[in-house]
Amino acid sequence: MTIPKICIYGAGAIGGHIGGYLARGVGAEVSLIARGPHLEAMQRHGIRIVTADDDFTVPVRATDNPGELGPQDYLFITLKSHQVDGALDAMAPLLGPQTAVIPPTTGIPWWYFHGLTGPHADRRLPELDPGDRQWSMIGPERVLGCAFWTGAEVTEPGVIHQDGTRAAYPIGEPSGETSPRLAALVEAMTAGGLNAPIQKDIRGQIWIKMINSLCWNQAAFLTEAINGQFSEAPEAVDVIRGMMAEMEAIATELGAEMAVPMEKRIAMTVGARDHTMSMLQDLQRGRPIEIDVLADSVAAMSRIAGITAPTVEALTALTKLKGRVRGVYNG
């Protein structure tokens, strides 16, 4: 059996978590793209993964030069969504004729309507992919959809901590089939210890992840509360619940199904008591926040569905203002 070549482009918290577990397995040749002190630490000492169940260090091939790796069988893009467009040219050497690509799904992905039937079949989303650059340079036919459920952060160079319940990476073909390329990737992920259930409705999973990210990240950013503190503020959770309901109405109108009930998702998020949402992590570190892809996803899908989300839009306006004031958003 041919060992698949898998590259993680952007091996920070989520990418490092995926790459570390893949490298721990025996079923793949894994490479990580990173930079700075984090890259240097991985090159010298390997990558360390710390979770509630695991604490291991594994050597990895890490570089800041994609050109030295050549075409891959699988390419995980684990950059922030707003960073992908600027990296397309650099990742081109990684794309061969059969390369499958797993893009970020913080918001609604640019390929969302590819392969669907009905009035929105193969509809492009210019708000999320200006100039169709990802559509043309990556190609929707390459895509495997995956929702990254990972409460992880880089706590020091080369070290990834993952909080709360076990991370999950529900993954699927946009068509809903279980293709050979999907089955082979899931086999490699499972061999390393990742939880990667195959999903026939990956779009529904992406909606669930996007709604969670949109609502909880903004609430955490505005309040600067870690997850567990929301359990002591039921009125704040009610606001989040209202935001989630607005987004679920849009998702349902567009044919998506919420396979996990809202209250269970709320309990899971609050249950990761010590976790700091990624947008709040960015605020604390003075890094640009990832709000535009979420706001643009709301605008695009709200327009297509003909349903508004006033609570979501109000908190997004406040998030952007706070981001400008604190120097982490310049939109």
C-alpha cells in the first residue's frame, strides 16, 4: 500500500494538533509548514501534544518552504481564513493532479454550493472568495470538507495544548459519498489517534461549527470571559442562544440539518471550562482577529436565504469596533 503524503499548511494550534497525531501514526508521511520560533522548536525537538488523555512528543518534518516538499496526496490548510488568499501562490507546488485539499471552515467555505442540485447549484460566493481565486487555483473538485472541533492553543513554541473534551474532525466529501480518497485519509487520521468520523452531510457539520465559532468567539471577545465563566452568567448564554437560533434559521432555509441539538452544543462549549476562545486569544496576544470571514458568511447566506440575523449583526458591529479600539482589527 502506498503511504500517503500529507502536508499541514499553517501548523499552529489546530494544524499542529492534526499534524502531531498524524505523525504519531504509521500510516502517513507528514510535513508541517510553519514559521518563526514555533518552526525552529519543531525542527529541533519535534512537536509536543498535551491533552487530557495524551502527552507525547513526536519528530516531524517541518519547514517554511513548501517548494521543497513537492506534490502531496492531501493538503490541510489550517491558516486563518483571511490568510489563505495570500498563500495560494506559495502552496501551488504542493498541488498535484490528485491532491485532495482540506480548507479551513471557520465560516461558510467558498466551495459550499459545489455539487449541489437545485437553484443554488455551483453558486459562487464572491464575498468569501473575491475574484474566484480559491475556486480557480485550488478547485472545488479537490475539496474534502472538515469541521475542526479543537480547543487548542500554542502555549509555547513547539507545544500544543488541547482543552476540554476530545477533539473531533468530522470529515466528508461534498457529494456525500465515501470515496477511496476519503477512506484513506480517515484511516491515516485514525491510525494516529484522531477522531475523524465520516459524514454524509458535511455541510451540516460546517454550519454547526461556523455557528459555534461566530457566536461564542464574539461573546468571549466582547466580555473577555473564558468558557467556564459563561456558566455563571445565564443571561449572557441567552444572548448566545438567540444568535445561534438566528443562524440556524438561515441554515435550515438553505437545506442544512443541525445534527447536534443546540443545548448540547452549548453544554459542550461551556464544559471546556478553562478554554479561551481563539478570538480572545488573538486579543490577548495582539494578533488580528478573524471576524471578516464570519461576518461575510452571515451576509452572504442571509442574502441568499432572505432571512436577517439582527442580534448577530449587532454583536458583529460591536466586535469590529472593539477590535479597532484595541488594535486587532482594521477593517
